[in-house]
Amino acid sequence: MCNILGQVQVNPVLEHWELLLEVCHYICGILDYSLLYFLSLGEEVGDGIKLFGCIDTDWAGCVNIYCSISEYVFFMGRVPISWSSKQQAVVALSLIELEYISLVYAAQ
């Protein structure tokens, strides 16, 4: 939803204002939520909490302008700490090139 709102912020219509109200209602409903970090079964206190990341790409996934979308999420333990979904600024000519661009984007 936020991705759509970010694309139309220059010229929103009534549908987008209604979508914005849904996002605000959702945020108000989760204000009491928090992130809890804990060790998995079999881990010792000295092991620390491990960082884990996932990267995904969607080649020409945006149906409006057929551009590719890069997505990633990083976890610390089992809790997501950083995530993003972004249209790529360059045109990838192959799936391998697209994966490479997405990997660099997530590594930054």
C-alpha cells in the first residue's frame, strides 16, 4: 500500500486518500507492538543473535511501466529489522544482471 501511495503523492485522487486512511488506521492499531529478541533452541547466550537476509527480484513486475522491482528483508534472530521494496532505476537486460543489481542494492 505504501508503495502505491509513494508513486501517486504528486497527484492523489479520492481512492488514494482512502488508502492513506487505511494505512493510518493500521498504524494506530499496532502502536503497542514491539520487537522481542530471543535465542533459538540449542543456542547459548554467548553465541549472540545471528543476522540473516533474503533478497528477491521481480523482472518487469510493475505492470504500469514494466520495470523491475528489488526487494529484501534482513532478520536478527527471527525478527525483521530492515526491509525494502523498490523499483530499479536501471533496465536489466537479463535475469542474471537483475539478480546482481538486487544483490548490490541489498548490500548497500
